[in-house]
Amino acid sequence: MNSVSPSAVQYVGGVMQDELAESRRQQQPLERQGSFGLRPAQTPDPGREAGGEPDEMDKLKAKLMSAWNNVKYGWTVKSKTSFNKMSPVTVLGHSYLLNGEDAVERFRLAFVSRIWLTYRRDFPQLDGSTWTTDCGWGCMLRSGQMLLAQGLLVHLMPRDWAWPDAQQLTEVDFEVFRPRSPARAAGVPIPSFGSPRGSNGPERSLTSDQGPKCSQRKRPESARDKQAEPLHRKLLAWFWDQPPAPFGLHQLVEIGTSSGKKAGDWYGPSIVAHILRKAVSKTSVLHNLAVYVAQDCTVYKEDVVHLCDLSLSQTPPDPSSQAWKSVIILVPVRLGGEALNPSYIECVKNILKLDCCIGIIGGKPKHSLYFIGFQDEQLLYLDPHYCQPMVDVSQANFSLESFHCSSPKKMPFNRMDPSCTIGFYAKNKKDFESLCSAVSVALSSSNEKYPIFTFVEGQGQDYGLEGHSSNHTGPAAHILPPGPLSRSNNRRNSDEFVFL
């Protein structure tokens, strides 16, 4: 196993060393421009470069790309995934043992209530291009949107909120298995509990204290959740694929131009973390939330305090003040060299078990995914690759179904690309301190010599240069001086890191 310590990984040049990578990318004919996405090389188009109106050929290309993409990925969205009823399923700090109807229904509600943001088509063209779809190149941006959306859910919605209309998404479901059961051969599906589609009634749980069917009783939180529905719709509107939307694709692509990115380029998990930070910092819709991006696999606590402690901005500073911004902490890491180091798998599992974790953006090579949990040795994820028409969220009762996925998907840990960004959320100072403690314990569970990342006291300005830590808005500087090492071609899976 070619293993590389995450702590020995340094960023080069802003968020990525785009200047060196771009010249190399333009010479590559197919799919070698980054870790995620898959798109054939395109010859320069004067009209496209000038951002002219898309012609009929552009529109036809976009439609063909969307159609092919949905042929390629659509069957996975509409296929069933099997779950072991004897092993717990973890979803963002919550555990579900699928051996009873109630537990399966709670898991289904928890999964369906996550916000699913995918490729879209037929939106207003992106500035400086003729793109009216992100199909084929925007998957990491969509994964980043889902990570931010989960942070906003826990920030704004009631605790353990569930989408009240999740019950209507029953066209696609999942199956629960009981392996090595004497009553059933291995691999024979047991109908999923709580699914109204089955003609035969769901099998009874093996426990003797099974309560009434979930479909016959209402969740105690349902009234509270319904009251939060206007906020749910407002949150989704922030991700609308229109230029004014603060976290929509148009805004994210525009922010990415400061790092040399443009519509149609691929984005890695590290640069997306910084794009999300800038998007939150420039919007006026959120005043009590900040985003911090870790520097060099290190969370500098003092930087977070300066970002979130509002008493420090008072004159004079008031130590007794309780004013504190909530914070989303994003940590770009690399969990190995060319492939995932198996030593970090247990650590990733322990991170996903934490209440403060809001997920991981990464995926498998050339295919971005948003990871929200696991069962046994498989990750649970939301896939952004299904291309859907743009939804007009300005309508009063716009449809919510395309923003929620009812079909959980899994993949083996060993297929995970080592380049990823881990997200956490802390509502207040006490939560931040608890987060530091809990995550540190989770990080120590790895048998690897080097932790995935670390928490340290102090500020991340030890390089003596104006870096790109989260509390800086100026242009990012090189943390390592450009040299032979930084020009290494050992970048097959990531353009964001230099291996020391």
C-alpha cells in the first residue's frame, strides 16, 4: 500500500496550483484533468470563450450529454440497495438497527430528509460560457452544495427534523436482508418495513415488544416539522440555479473564477471547501454562521475563535459576552497516496458516528459523491450525477421531490478516493469545545502513525506569509515556495496536494 500521511500533505498556491495544472490540462484529450467528473475534451470555441448565446449545436450537445448521463447513472438511482438487518446503519451520528419496522422507518425518514442536489439542465447560462447545464463537470460542486445544505439544516431547522412529506417518496425503496437466517437462504430479500408498495404485509420483527405499525401512528415531531416547512423551502431556494441565489451554481462558479476556475472545469474537494467559505461570507441571508477551512490538515483553534467570538470585535472586548457565531468547519484531507489507506477506515467510521459531523465530500476516482454514513464495510452516499430539469423555486408551491432521494446507495470503503473534505458543525462555543474533544478521540482510533488531521492552539500564520486560512479574505499565497517538488507530476488523483 502506497500510504501518505495526511499531516505530511501541504497545499500549494492558493487553493490549488492552478497555474501549473492548467497548462498541463489543456494538453490532455480525455478525463485526466482531475479526480472527479468525466467529460471528453473540447476544442476551444470563440463563441463559448466570449460567453455568447448558446447556439442550436450547444443546446443539442447539452441535451445529448444529459440523456447519456441519465442512461449511465439513472438505473443506479432507480435500483434497490440491500441492507443487513443484523448490523447497525450509521447516518450522521445516528445509528439504526434494521431489525424492526420502527427502526427501518426511522432510517428511511432520516435518509430521505437529507437534501439531494444533482446535475440540472436548462438553467440560465453561466457567465463567460454557453453552459446551461453542469452535467459532466459539476458533480463536486453539487456534493459541496449538499454538504453545506446539511450544515444549514442542523443550523436552522428543529433538532432531528424530518421532511413531513417523505412518506410520498415510495416509488424507489431499499431491501433489508437477514444473512445466514435458518428460515431464508442467504441473499433472499426481506420486504422493507414501512414500504406501502408491497402486496404482502411486512415481516414481523423478531422482538416480542414490537409496537404498532409506523403507518398507523404519527411521529410526535410531525406537527413541529410541518411548521418548519416554509424554512425548508427557503433553504432550498438558496441553492436555486439562478444568478441571485447565494449558494446556487452560478454563484459558486463565479467565486471559483478567483482561483482560476471557470464553468466546465473540474473542481476538487479542497477548492470547493474554499468556494463554500467565500459564498457564506459574502451572503446577506446568514448573519450568525461562519465557515472555517482547515489549513494544512490542521484546525487552528485560535483562528476559529477569532472568526466566531463576536465579543472580540467589541470595543473594548467583553470577555463575559456570550455572542458567538455558529461555525461549519471544513477539513480537506488526503487519506493515502494513489488509493485509500485501509488504516484510516476505522477513523472515518468513528467520524461519521459523531453528531457534529455533517458528512464528507469526495467519492471514487473521477466520480464525486457525498458520504453521509456507513454499514459494515460500505459507505452510504448521495449521488449528484442524475441530471434533472431546473425547478422554478420562485413558485409558491414548487415541487420538493427532486431535492430528496428515496434510494440509499452504498459502495465499499476501498473504492473511496483518498482526496476528500470532512465537514463539522458547532452551534456555539461549548459545542465547538465538545467538537474538538470528540473529533480528537475519533482521530486517535486510527492505527496509522499520522492522524488524518489535528487540532492545535494558536493561529495558522506560522509560515510568515499571507495564507488562505478561513479568516482571510485576501488573495491566497503559496504556503510552499514553487520549486521542483511542487511541480511533481505525481498528481493522478489530486491536483490539490504535494506529497512530502
